[in-house]
Amino acid sequence: MELPVTKLRIGLVIFPLILLTIAPILFLLFGYPLYYSSSSSIYKRLTTSSSETPLPLPSSNRSLPLLASSSDHDETLSSEPSLDDNDYDDTYHGLKPPSPLHNNISISSSNVDHQEKEHRRKKRKAKKCDLFTGEWVPNHEAPYYTNTTCWAIHEHQNCMKYGRPDLGFLKWRWKPKQCDLPLFDPYEFLEIVRGKNMAFVGDSVNRNHVQSLICLLSQVEDPEDDSRQQDFDFNFQRWKYKTYNFTIATFWTTHLVRSEENGPAGPNSFYNLYLDEPDPSWASQVAEFDYIIISSGQWFFRPLFLYDKQKMIGCLYCYIPGVRNVGAHFAYRRALRTTFKTIIGLENFKGEVFLRTFAPSHFEQGEWDKGGNCLRTRPFRSNETELEGMDLETHTIQLDEFRIAKRDRNKSNGLNLRLLDVTQMMLLRPDGHPSRFGHKPEDKVILYNDCVHWCLPGPIDSWNDILLEMLQLEI
């Protein structure tokens, strides 16, 4: 019985020795040629790829944090920036100066960058994200320009110049609920609009928007004044970005339709509104533009005499016997309808028209002329306030008239109507207004506490984040 056990032990020793001897021989005969062939093909692909595809150029997304990975979806306003009033140091967090490579080669020439951007766009578009529903979340990298780095800021919105102490309002960005919204990329914006022109039609809040856009683009290029008339208030000006052959123009209009001030100028002066006639200051010129951004709202809550076909049909706040006193929104609806009808009827116009919805004011403890002010220093959460009253009705009218215009646009042979709906996001920003920091304390101004316009830099910079996203995705 011991002999078989001895043989088994000998076999257990000899078998591994034979296996260790044969395995290297088998690898040399069969394995190594396969490995060499495989590795050579990989090396060949790598070297061929590197010689045919240029390396990615430096990113055009300026020196910004990468925005909102999937983990950012849980980010809420509970993580507010821990900013004291004196934490702001006027540091310019904007774009690094472009390298010489940028001057000679377009950023879009990088195939890798282009493919990555297209992939991100398709992914965002597939989600059908509602860009206009979300929250304001902390953004410690902001601002991307200041009152010392941008020349275009209007005095009344230059809050830092006039000593606003609570500068934490700068440290927020808009985060849609369903997706991520990249911060404004000035290079990408200018590439999209290369060779085109953009008109902003509206009141002083619209001008506020234009100045924000110019400040963001100043990280790449400052435009040259190309105005057809001298205008120091930015009401009727044109700016040309020569490198990109792109022009921005502003057309200031109080009511979108033709209006005439009736009587002495002042905050309570009457306006004659011709509800069936567009304001010729813009209507006679916008056909030449590729993009038109229209907005209005605040001026319709002042005393008005209303005309249709040259006949008075009513008034607002006039209380004159025999004259029909109509609600404030009657005139607004008619003015919007005339505006859309005019644009849809433009001969050979095939551009894109954006209706930017109105941004609510935030007067508290009184109306604008009765001591009302806006002293909050943080955004609201979406569940802390809601649109109501006249603000809600104004927004509803805008949506209604936009839908009517979309229905009628088929007659326009190519006109594209788009809705830039900023009302809800701006309702949440009572902290973004100049208040009393839009002028010197001793200045006598009509709007002493300004809770209508917006500080620059400030919340309305996010309007351009959304505008660029809409231009990219064609939503």
C-alpha cells in the first residue's frame, strides 16, 4: 500500500517542474508574437492619431470651475456663501489673457474640443431641460468682471462704486432643477454670432442687460462705437466687435408702441400710447438684424391715454369724466400684440426673436415713491415666495401673447420666436438691486431707492448664461 503513495508524491513534485519548463517555451512560440502584434497595432494607432489630430487648444471656458456634475443636483441654498460685508477684494476672477495661439487659430478648430462640446449639447438637449425653473446656488468664483474692469456699467447700476457693503449677492449662479447651466463662455458666444448682429429693444432694464453682455464679452474683446448718432445714455447705440464682425445695438423704447409724453416731464406725467402703431425708433431698423431681443413692462403702470386708429379709447389713472378707465394690463397686452405683429410682418426677415419676460421689482415697506426699499442680502429659495398680483398678470399676458405670436409665425417664412423666461428666477433675487447705492447720498434722483434695475456685476449676468445656452441648443 505504500508504493502507490510514494509514486503519488513523486508525481506531485515532477509535474509542476515539467509545467514550469514547458510554459515559457509555449509563450515564446505562440504568446509573444500575439502580444507584439497587438501592442504594435495600438502604438500605430496612437502615433497616427497624434500626428493627424491637433492637441486640444487651451480651454475657452475662462478660468472657471467646471459646473454642476451629477452630484451638484443635490446642491441647495442651504450652503450659502460665508461672506462678511468686507470680504470682497475687487479681485478680477475673469478670463486669463489668451495665448498667441488663440490669435491665430480659432478655438473651434480643435476637433477634440468641438466633439466634446457637441456631446454635451446633445446630452443637455436630450434632457429637454427647463432652464427657467431652479434655484440660486453658491458660486464662490464670481464675479467675472468688476466696475474697474468693465467700462460699460451705467452709473445707476454701479453699486460697488457707490459703496454697497453687502457684496455676498455677487456669489451666486442660477442652477436649473433638471440640468446644469454652464457659465457664459465669451469665446463661444462670439463664435456663434460671428458675422451677425443683435438688437435689444426695450426700456432701461433692457439696457441693463446689454451692459451685462458687453462686460462679459470684454474678457475677449472691447467693441468699437459704431453708433449712427451720439448717445451717452446707451439708448440708441451700436457696438462692433471687429474681430468677429458682430454688432450689438440698443433701441430704447418705453412702451414698444409709439408714445408721446403728455405735459411736463416727471414721474407722474401722462403718456399718449398709440396701441396699434409700433415705436418707429426700432420698427424702422430691426429688419436688418439677425437676433432681436424685446422686453418691456415697468412703464405700463404709469398714467396713460390710450389711442387706437388715432382715437382715444381709454386711459389709466386719469379719472376724467367720459373717458373709460381701463386696467393697466389692457394696454400692455395690446402693445405686445402690435409688437409681434410688426416683427412677423417684416419683409424677408428670417432671424430669431427672443421675448425676455419682465424682471419683478422688490420694493418692501412702501411703494417706490413712498419710501419702499430692497435691503435683503440673500436670494429667496423657490418655496419662500411666489409670483402674484400684478406681477403674475403681467407674466401671464407675456406668455399668452407669445403663444399667439407662435401660432401666427407660420406666415413669416422662417421667423423663429423664442421665450427667454427670466421672471421666476429674478423673483428670487431681492438682493440684486442697487437700492440707494446707485448714486451719491446727496444726489436728488427720482428713483432714490432703486429696486427695479440690477447691480452690475450681479444676477442679470445669468441672463446671458441662458441666452448662450439657447443659441447653442436652439430650444
